[in-house]
Amino acid sequence: MLLSPDVPPGKLILLNGASSAGKSTLCRAIQAQIDEPFLQFSLDFLMFGTEVLPRRRDPSGPFTWAVMRPRLFEGYHRCLPAFLEAGNNLVVDYIIETPEGWRRLVELIRPFDVFLVGVHCPLDELERREGERGDRCPGDARRDLLTVHTFTRYDFEVDSRRPPEDNAEAIIAAWKARKTPGALSRS
């Protein structure tokens, strides 16, 4: 079944923060409270706890993470506009790792209604959460914290030490009150 041409594009709430900052939990809290359907779509869905990535890893050649990773990220970036063009609202948790990666993502999502949220958390809390998770490499959160908030401005920012339900409520209120152009058009 093809979509009617009058289906408007979806809206994107993009949460950026270090690993273990609580972005995925915050996405679920936003979904639970917001008065429109939003799909949670995370790169983590493709990388962790799934059978998407090949288990085989070789020291060189096509099965190295160095070869697969850029392709995975590019594919993920490209599918966001496809979901939005089909009329899906998305709430996405992301880690902006490099200026180049951010510029590439911005090229793809700039035509859409994007609300960019910075999710902040102090290092000691990030490291505590990282240790409790057990599914991340020690030091990822520290590495991310050094750069993740340096490449862009935000429409709204939260401290993830606050309860996720409170942050979700604040994000939704700010999103509803947003003015265009947002931070993305100033990036």
C-alpha cells in the first residue's frame, strides 16, 4: 500500500549525549508521555543485543570493524530521512562523535523538523552507570564526554541525573513551544 501524497513528513527529536547518559531511557519516557506517536530508533538497536552484525571478526579485510563501522553508520544516517519522509515521527538517541559525522547527518536531516536535545551527565555518574551496564567498554563514556557536546548547539538541554520522566516532560514542553528555525539550522 502506497502512502497518500498528503502525508506530512515526520518530526525528529534527537537526543545527543555520552554513552551511559540515559538517552535510551529518556527516549522511552518521551514516548510514554508525548501526545503523538514517536518511534524510538537507535543505532544501538543495530549494534547491541541483536543478530544484525556478523559475529565474524577478522584482523583484516571486510569483516573488520574498521570496514563495517562506517558503512553501518552511513546506512543508519540514510534511513532516518526515509522514516521521516514516510511520515514517521522519530525520537533518536545518538552520540555525535566527530564534526565530519555530524555534518553528514545534518546534510540528511536538515530538511525536516528537528529538535536537538543535549543530554548532560557528569563523569562520575557516567562511569558509575557504565560499570553497572556491563555492555559497554570501560572508558567509552569518558571518551564521549570530552567531545560529544562540542560540535553543535541545542534547542534544549537536560541533566540526566534528574528522573527521566521529569526530563521527558520538560523536553516535550520545550518541543511544543519551539520556534523555527531551530538549533540545527544554526549548526
